[in-house]
Amino acid sequence: MVDTINKLLLPTRVRVEYDLNPNTSKLERICYVECKNGELLTGNVPWDWANYICSSLNKKHIHNSVNKYVITDPIAVLRIDGLPLTTAQYKGGYAIKEDLDRLVLVGEELFMERWTQLPIDKPISIACTFNVSGKEKYILPLCNAWVLEILYGLGIIKQMNQHIVKTMDGSSIKYNANDNHTLIVIREWRDTNANK
């Protein structure tokens, strides 16, 4: 599956900036399409157009680099910096309020790529790679539950039940020296037995 963030560095991404409009005294969103080396490919374009351009350029790259045996292309790729929930933090519920507060501030920058409307209300599969360090104990089902709580809490998925999230197969925990982050790949779910 996905090894590190480097395997999912995409050829292009949407860069979002906010500038103060002197006429209205309000912040206005400005979107650019840029290469992974930071070079700008476009001037200011609307958010939908920037995502359309990126998705067109990146779809083949993601399909080939993530898993050559996938049934569907990813519809969203997210990166969450920091560590997931540990077993020591689990006390009968998911302690994600601080995580949600922090990630709300990140906003659209949470997405490395997205070409789907939010909230996602169709069946999907989710694969997570938890890149962690230190001596804390992590349990994969608890880490996956942490991701589901965050995706639901941020309004990325409409529900956390089996009607929306069909599977989280392919998730893994990897230990590294630094750069703690979680990489989340969401794909549209297709029932392979439907035509049988």
C-alpha cells in the first residue's frame, strides 16, 4: 500500500492564499495550481477550476503510485500532521476535540487532492497510513476509529456507519524517526459481486 508521504507527492496541488480586499475589507480566497517544487502553473483561478486542473493532472499518478490493483481511483487524499490516538488516551470515547479544533483551522489545506463534493454520502473505502514515532502503543482499529471521528467531525463524511464506510482495509502503522502524520486515501466503493 502507501509507504510514505513521498510516494504520494503529486505532480500538482492547489495552493490557497487569503488576501485582504481593500474595497470590502474582507479576506478573499485566491487559488493557484502549483507543482510540488512550488512553481506556479496558473494565476488566480476559482477553487473548482483549480481542483479540476489538479485532478486531471494527478489522477493517473495516484492510480499508478498507490496501488496498481485498485478498483477505483481515489476521490480524496488527506494528510493529518501529528500523532493519532494512543491506547493511553482512550477512555471509553475518542478524545478528538483538540484534534478537531486544530484541523478546523487547517481547513482546505488538509486535502492534498480532492475531486468530490462534501460531505461524502456515497459508499467509500478508506485506507490510512499512520506514520508514527516514539514508544507509544498504537492499535490499528483505534487509529482507524480516530480517523473516522475526525472525518465525520469535520463534515467530510456524512455518516460513520457501514452504509458510507464499507471498508478500511489496507490501513497500516509505520514507525519512522520523524514527520509524524497520517495519510488518508478515500476511494469510491464498488461492489464487485453486484454483477455476478
